[in-house]
Amino acid sequence: MKFKLFFSIVALFATALSASGQDQGKALTLNECIEIGLQNNLAMLRAQYDVRSAQSSRLQAIGKFTPLINVGGSYTRADADQVRFRANQIVVSRNNFSYYATARFTVFDGMANIASIDQSLDDLKGAEYKEFQTRQDIVFKVTESYFNVLRNQQLLKVSEENLKRSREQLDKIKAMNEVGSVPLADVYNQQVQVGRDELSVIQAKNNLENSRLDLVYYLGVDMQDVNINDPSIPEDISLSDIQAFRASLPSSEMLLEEAVKKRADVKNAEMAVRSAEKGKTIAWSGYMPVVSFFAQYNWNNIVWRDFLLYDRAFYGLDISWSVFDRFQTQNQIEQADIRLRIAEDTYNETKRLVKVQLRKALNDLEVAEQNLDVTAKNLKATEEDVRLARERYVLGSATILDQIVAEANYTAAQGDRVNAVYNFHIVKKKIMYYLGTLEALLNGD
């Protein structure tokens, strides 16, 4: 029986490992990574908790317009007999029974209850805007990290292909040296270049691994590795792609106006200002009287009977006015005014930040477009230069150093092209992100 249980546990463990390996081996698309990030990222979870907390606070604020109802009762027993005259009879008992029900409703409290409801609505809207902005933050961070992984995958491929070419070239130079057509120094120079290219591959692998770890962090999951693949993301950018995206953008001024209107963090800051204004109203209510309506019903007797004979009912109005509260209301007003000023400054600063971010993104777009144009020309030129350098070296009209320089320039041009392509992908998403357009950010518009 023990052996059976042992083998069952081993089988379950092996199945779990197999399933885990399959999950890690699956290549995730960008949208799948975004979905995982929105479900698991801690910042997203906190934003959702803030919304729930604001909903609870709003319910509490609405509750101030409902009566406060309490019910209770008690039973006590004395250490000596109690004598009472009840219903023309003398009753002796050590017991005492009672119960009560009270209701109190605030009629006026200096408009604090109305301001509290308005403030709770502003806080709830602010929390919802914050949640939406957090969604955008996560979508952009996951997208940027995803593109960086793709970038480093391409850069690793460039380094590996360059290392392969270097090794093949080393073999050719060795063969040429053996027949005496090139000196031994060329072999050594090429060996040094192979070593440098090997170091480049090692560094490229490290960059790829670190970018994968960054992606895993924003996904909010505990994974040793993540494999990605998205055929919908092009590995190169054409001139028509650049022109199409440019044509989809309005003028810079219109973009700035649109960003200020749409950005969820701006709306969140606006809600904070409105909430702080309601806070001042609540603070000022401390100088106003509080009027409450109350009703009470109770019953008390030393024996558990005669319920209709010894019950009582009361109702009326309470008016209270704090004449001097040791400057507590004044302090609350001052603190509310400070919170309002801070909220207004934050709101104005957020609007300025949005405009600066978008202007920077538009500048990055212009640079990205220029980089695509320059890198395309450089790649074509360096490719031709490598071909000519190899031919001249074989003919003896160029040195091995000339060929090494041409190969290095070609590899650098390939890397520059990869960086230019993915920088353009990222800056497109960044503009959508700074515009506050989540749908375009998700759909790749």
C-alpha cells in the first residue's frame, strides 16, 4: 500500500513538471503577454483594490442619509429581593428585564453629509481613472519589454551570423596561408576578430536574458523563462508604413489637446481637486449646528410579563452647536485648504507633464523615422563594401585589416537597423500611450 502511494505521488509530480515545461515552452504573442500582465501585475491588483475601497466609502457616505437604528436588551439579577408594585400587586423578584430600540436621523449637519456623497463619487471616479491609467501603464510596459526581447533576439541572430562569417573567413585565410598566398599575421588578426565576435555573442545572449527577465517582471508571474513569437509584428519597416502612421496623426497642437482631454491620470488629478473642494465644505460644517430627529422605544420590568403596561416611547429633535472646540474645526479647514492647493498644483503639473511627454514622443518619432532612412542606406552601403573588401583581399589589393573593418561596419549597420526598426515600433506605442488611447495601444493602430 505504501509503495502504491509512493508511485502515485511520483506520477503526479512528473505530470506537474511536464505541464510546467509545456507552459514555459509555449511561444506567447504580444496580446497574450498583455492579458497575463493585466491579470497578474501587482500594480493592477492594487488599482482594483482601490476601486473596491472607493465603492465601499461611497456606500458609507450614502448611509449618512439613512437612520441609525440600534436595538438591545439586558438581564440582571440582584443579590437581594426587589419589591415592586405592579398592576395593583406586590411583586418580589431578584431579576430585572429590559429591551429597547432607538432610531436617529440627521436632518442637518452643515451640508457635510451632502458634500460627503459628492466627495465619495469624485473619489470613486478618481479610483476608476487610476485603474484605467494603470491598465495603460501595464500594457505599454509589457509591449515595450516584448519589443525589447524581439530586438535582442534579432541582435543575437546578427551576432551569431557575424561569428559564423568570421569563422568561415578564418578557415579561408588559414587555407590561403598554407599555400603561401597570405602571411601568418593575417591568420592571427582574424583569430582576434573571431574572439571579439564570440564576446559579442556572449553579451548579446546576456542582453536577451535580461530583457526576458524584465518582461517576466511586468507579467507579474514567477517564470524561469518566457518564449515569445508574434508573426503580426514585422521585422522591418517600409517607407509606406512610416507614411501611413504619420498620416494618421493630426497636428501637434491637436494631439496635445487630445492628450489632455483623454489621459486618465489628468482626469484622476481633476477628480482629486473636486474631492478636495468637497473636503473644505465638510471642514466648514464644523461651525454649523447639527439637528437630528430621534425616536426611542423601551420596556423594563422585574418579571417577564406585562409588556404593554411598562413600555415607553419617545421622539423629538436634538440640536447641538459646538461653541468652542479648541480650534479643531479651524485646523480641519486649514488642512482641507492645503489639500486643495496640493491637488490643484498636482493637476496643473500633470497637464504640463502630459504635454512634455507627448512632445518628447513626437521628437522621438521624427528621430526614429530619420534613423530608419539612414540605417537602410548604411546597411546597403556596408554590404557592398564587404563584398568589395573580400574581392580585393583575395586579389591582394587590400589587407586583412581592411576586410575586418568592412565586416565590423556591416555588423554594426545590421545592429543599427534592428534598433531603428524596434525603436520605431516602441515610439508608435509610446505616442498612443501618451495620448491615453488604450484601444489603439492594444490593437496596434
